Amino acid sequence: MTKTTAQIIIASVIVLVIINATLIALMWGERKSKGPPERIPIEEINAFIIKEIGFDQKQAEKFIEFSNKHHRIQRENQGQFKKIKDQINQLLLEGDDVKMDSLINELADVSVRRESELYRFFKDVIVICNEEQKRKLQKVFFEATGPPEYARVPFENGPRGPRPPR
């Protein structure tokens, strides 16, 4: 190897090391800066839904009333859920299976209450909606909770077509 070829290789390696170090530093900085997702204030969520659905003033006031009640109940459910999970985690160390089974059943009950409250909330909101608003609410609801069940199971509601060519 000639002297200039060796210098070019050394310079290339140094440049690559600098680029790699920079990229690692950037990736490390991004990872550290990411915290828990930022919570969207309930007022902003309510304003979005009111605008998206197209509620008038009276409907908006009723919706906010329903929303405040819903979030109060869900915060209580979340607090109970966390408390029970903490107790279960403590029992894992103690090994009391009978008490743990009882707490797991309580946890399931709280989970059912959370889901029931969500559907009760949307049921209350549906009552104040006209037909067009109900369709819009359904769209918002499915975006919030996931696609409707029939969208997850292809071919359930109709015949299967021919297989695509290979």
C-alpha cells in the first residue's frame, strides 16, 4: 500500500468514527428526552368532541356535564384499580394465594366497572344527539375504542372471494 492510500483509509476511518459517535449521541439524547406521553386536558378533548359532533350550546352543556361525571367515576375506578394491583404485587412476595385470588376477582370487577362506565357514558351522549350526530359520534367512538368487531373478522358477513393469483 502506498502512503497516500494508507492516509485516505485512516482519514475515512476517523470520519466514520466521528459520524457513528454523533449518531449514537443523537439517539441517546432522543431516548432520554422521551418521558410518559403528555396528557391532553379534558377541556381540549371535550372541545374537540363538541366541534367534531356539531353540538349546539344546550347539547354541549349537557355533554360537558356527562363528561365531568364520567371522568370523575373513571378516576375513582383507576384509583381502586391501582390500589388493588399494589396489594396483589405485595402478596406476590408474601405468597398468600387465597387472598391474591380474592384481590384478582376484585380487580376484574373494577375492570368491568371501567368498561361499563365507558359504554354508559356514550349511551348518555347518544340520547342528546340527532341522527347525523349519532353517526359522527359512532365514528369518534370507534376511533377511540378500536374498529367495530365485524371489521376484525374478515369474510364473516359475506362469501369469500376467489384466491388471488400467485
